[in-house]
Amino acid sequence: MSGDELRLARAYLSRVAEPPAPALAAFVTEVGPIEAAARVRAGDVPPAVDGQTSARRAEQWAERDLELVDQLGGRLLIPEDEEWPRWPFNALAIAAANGLRCGLEPLALWVRGSCDLAALTRRAVAVVGSRAASDYGQHVAGEFGFGLAGAGVTVVSGAAYGIDGAAHRGALGAGGPTIAVLACGVDMAYPAGHQVLIDRIADRGLVVTEYPPTRSPARHRFLTRNRLIAALAEGTVVVEAGRRSGAKNTAASTSALGRVLMAVPGPVTSVSSLGCHELLRSGEALPVTSVAEVLESTGRLGVDLVESTRNTDTGPPQGDAMRVFEALGLSFGFSPETISVESGVELKRVRALLPQLELAGLAERAETGWKRSQEMSWRGDT
Amino acid sequence: MSGDELRLARAYLSRVAEPPAPALAAFVTEVGPIEAAARVRAGDVPPAVDGQTSARRAEQWAERDLELVDQLGGRLLIPEDEEWPRWPFNALAIAAANGLRCGLEPLALWVRGSCDLAALTRRAVAVVGSRAASDYGQHVAGEFGFGLAGAGVTVVSGAAYGIDGAAHRGALGAGGPTIAVLACGVDMAYPAGHQVLIDRIADRGLVVTEYPPTRSPARHRFLTRNRLIAALAEGTVVVEAGRRSGAKNTAASTSALGRVLMAVPGPVTSVSSLGCHELLRSGEALPVTSVAEVLESTGRLGVDLVESTRNTDTGPPQGDAMRVFEALGLSFGFSPETISVESGVELKRVRALLPQLELAGLAERAETGWKRSQEMSWRGDT
């Protein structure tokens, strides 16, 4: 069987079936794509496959579709290609084996852009969220997109307004490639206002969809599409999500596929962060507040560890030493006896601690006794 | 032994030792407060107790101290009193038995205010955070204080500027009692700018401290004080905390005492929320975004359950029904055959689903075929 024949067969099947079509997928695995296409065309298939293909089996537009995407600088990727994202899609196969609805490998992928999909998804993180994003959410999505691209990580998202767009723009701003997964044909721009953005993504990264050319976007296609966003990335960051945001569906797919789910905290006064806080409170998502934390959460063991923001310097003296230090005069020196009474630390211990505080640069001897060192300005938040 | 004698003994011990003084506490438990006080006064104590009492054992101001707080409308609470918060302080005893530094019951508590401490702490939540709080943090602290008081829960906090003050003001605004735990004598107001607030708390709730009158605030006293805030409440909410906020110390005590630790998410762009996000990311704290969630996290089983903010209405149609619904015309009716091709759902299933959608009020018959119901305006966020 030739590569062209395979591609034509899969192009035909990709148009005929509305994904996810598990019976057809199993049939293709069983008899191979070329025989599967021929038998679907002839109506000579088991009833379950017939149910998923009878409505459109007359649409024999494979050659026309391949020509159309070729004119757009695109191509049809098939599982038989080197470039097929085998490793990322492995999670779909595992999920399917576990009977999960979100686990079904696409029959083929229509792509625009010259990058290699397998290479781009070697290190990739999905950044998703509401269309109705706040300024805060768009700012964070842009920063995350920029930072991930700067760290050599491919951003994966949809192409919607709000978080998706901000994440892509951030990644493009850092000169990084980015992947937009569409819920319609690769020949269409949805939303229309993102035509220029989608073209730039195709120039610098990849625009990907399992829908054939001219297929229009529909709500169920966004939901079906979301599993591919989750599968192509090592983890998904939900930047902002409202009560009913589709981002929560991508989040559910991410968890179902065993990938790392992350959510960005936001003001509790903002409805745009409600979905993120739900994911955090339920324990489904890890909170992430920076690109470094995203890399740490998705990274390989021993690499990408975040330097803790915790206090790592020596900080204030501890225990009795702190008590003695606190009892020291600021400008007037006190006797060890006075310091003992003020601090409640017994005199002999005060006498032992004062020279230690002096060595540490915290105390000094004045004419009238011991006082705090002039250079010592440490004063923490209580 | 009379109650007066007991109170005088504990007043004396409370001034002589700088808390936490574990050796003295053990000695008091062993020989009783009256004998302990007499022997400390005489210097006739084991070396470990001597180390914790020798510096101030000459300060025999118990009568003067009790008179002073009496003039302020205050009193000395001792473990032998009915009003002693036995149940909350049980956590301290357990922690002490486990060798934890934060687990030491105070020898006595100096209080201002006429409320009953045991009654006020029957249902109490600590609300803490940075002095250098943002407008957002102060807003949330105020809302939480107001909401908790409205739900009959006592707010416990320090008396600092920022989150502490906002939480108390919120609680007072709802007419609820509130408890301020000080790191200095009950005769002092620290910070001085909170004199009026502290007086109002004493009027309507309680001002509490383990430090005798005239003892001035010091950093180590805030840290020692924090364990009492944690112990008096069923859980602690950290509203905002910076890198070095003392609120993180209260958070650590809360966890060590086995109480519920909660943190409020905030903008990841705000340094004021950094400490909260660290607590969330490490898993030490539960995220809380509302008073209802605080009540749920600290409440008794089967009570105070939050009504989920998740979508509980029936929402959009699912699966094939959704695909058929999406393929319906908005104003022009389509034939079942057209709908089958557009949706990819086999014809006989389309024919079965259309009447179901009609019954659900989602589809209607037009002259030219099937279209979406006029009343149907549902359109989720993708």
C-alpha cells in the first residue's frame, strides 16, 4: 500500500466520521485504513461502524480536501507518519483501554505550518482558560506564554479570545513556537477576529485539527477537541475559568489522561477565577503562580526545581538569643543584669549569649553596657 | 487553698517566667501553683526551673498586677476557673506530649472584657495575615470577619495593622464578639494606633494575653503568642502573607496543633499573597474563597456544607443529542437528512432524537423542517 493511498483513505475517513467514533477507530485498527475506507464507502461494515459513518459516507472529497490544505501550506498528518505525536497520544490509548470517553486517538490530523509536530510536543504545556477573561487573567496568560516559550517549552491552546489568545501572543512574543488546536477545519479561522493570530501561529508553529476542511465549529467539537489539547501537552495550566468555562472540560481531560493539572490562583473577589479555585479546593489541580512552578510541576525529576521563595538567609536569632537581642538597648547600653530581667533569660546564659551576639554582628559594647549593633537593622514582619 | 491564693500564685509565676517555660510548667503541675510560687520565690527549685525563673524571681508584683487589670475592667483567668478554654487548649497538651515547642498551655491568661472565654471559643476561627496588607487582603479579611461573626463564629486574631485589624473591624461591624490575643501586657495598646480598636474589642469581646501588665511587646513574644491564636480557634485562615510574615508562624502552629489551616488565594502578581500561595502549593493549607468554605472546612460533619458553585442545572444536551442540536438551523428549518450529514449522526438516530429535543424545549418544527426553539438561548462558554 502506498503512502498516498493511506493518506487518501484516512482523509476520507476523517470527513465521514464525526469524532470521537470509537467503533470506526476499532474497525480501522482491525482491517487497516485502506480496506476500512473501501468498506465504509460500500456500506459493507458492522452495524456500530455503520452508525458512525452512514450519514456522510457519500462525501468522497478526500482528494479535494488534501488539495485544499496543500494550497494553504498545510498537510494531512497520519499515524503512519514519522511526525505523528506517538508519545503524547499514548495517553489517549491508555485512557481508551480504561474505557474513558476522552481517550481516542484521532484518525488523522489536518495541520498548517512547517514545524514537526512530534518535535514541538517533546516539551509542551497547555495554557487554557475562559474567553471572557479578566485583564488579570490575560496578563498572567501572556506572561506564562512568554516565559514557557523562553524556556523552550511549546505552548498548546485553542484559538479563542481571552486566555487562549493571550497565551499564544505571549509565546510568539518570546519567539517561541506555539500550537493552536482548532474545533473546525484548518481552512477556517474561528473566531474570525483571530484570523491574523492563527496565520501567525501557522507561520511560527502549528495549527492542528482533526476536522476536515470546511467543517464548521460547534460546541461538541470544542469538547472533543479539548482532549487533544490535554494529550499534546505534559500538563495543562488553567489560568482563569468561570463556572461553565470549557477550560474545566480540558481540565477534566487532563486529569483523565493522567497529565498534570495546574490552576492559577486569582482574587477570590473575581468570578473569572471561580473555576480555578474550585479545581484547587477539590484537590484536582496544583496551584501554580509562576512559569518556574509550571516547569517544576511538569518537569523531569531532578531538573527544573524551583528555588524556594522561602527565607533562606540566616534571619533573626532564635530562642534565648532572640530574647536577649530584643532586650538590648537601641542606643543606650544595658548591664547583663538588666538584660536578664527584661528578657527573662537567666543571668549566666545572658553573659554567655552576649559575646555570641557580638560575634554575629548583632550586639556591641557601649560605655554603659550592651546595646544593639549600629549596622543591625533587621526587623521582620510580626 | 483559696481561689485568691491560687490566683496570686499564678499571677506571680506569670510575671516571673518568660513563656514558654516548660520546666516551670512541669514543676507547677507536679507541686501545684501555690507551692511552686513559694519555692520559686525562695530559689528552692530544680536547676531547669531556676534557669527559667532566677532572672525575675524578685518581682513580687502579683497584688499590684491584679489590681491594675481590675482597674482596667480586666481579670486574671487561671486553669482552675470554669471559664478556662480547656477544650481548645487540649491541643496544646497533645502537642506538648509529642514534644512540640508550640505545645505549652499558658500558666494564666490576663484578659480584658466581660465575655466568657470558654463560651466565645466554642466556635472560633482565627483570621490572620500581614501587617503590610494590600487593599484586596484587607477587603477579604473584613468580609471574612463580618461573615464569620454573622454566622455566630468568634474571630480570633492579633491586634496588628493590616489583616488583623480588618478582620476585627469586620466582626465588630456584624455585631459579633471577637478576640484579640496580644504579645504584651493587657494594659498596653500595641500598635498605639489601634488603642480605640483594642478598647472596642474589650467592650464587645475579649482582649487576651499571657503576659503580665507592663510587659512590652517583642518579636519573640509575637511568635510565642501565635500558638495561642492557633489553639483558641478550630482553624486558621491566612488571608495574606508575604515572604517573612509572622502569619506563616501562626500557620505552622496551626498545623502542628492539628487544626485546620486555610489560605486565601490572591493575584499571583501580588507579593502580599506569596506566603498564601506557598502554603497552598506545599499542600499545608486548604484554599478558601468564601466564609461558607471556611465554615465547611472547620465545621462539624454533616453541617455547614457549602452548596457547590458548580453547574447543577441540566445544562446543554449531551452526546449525539448535542450534535443534532448544534446542527439545527437558527431560523431556517432543516430536514432530518441534512441534519444527519451536518452532525454526522446516523439518520435513524437523528429521527429519534429530534422529538426528544422538541420535548426538552430545545427544537421545534418549522415549515421547512427542524430548527432551534425560539426560547432556547442557551450558549455556554467554550
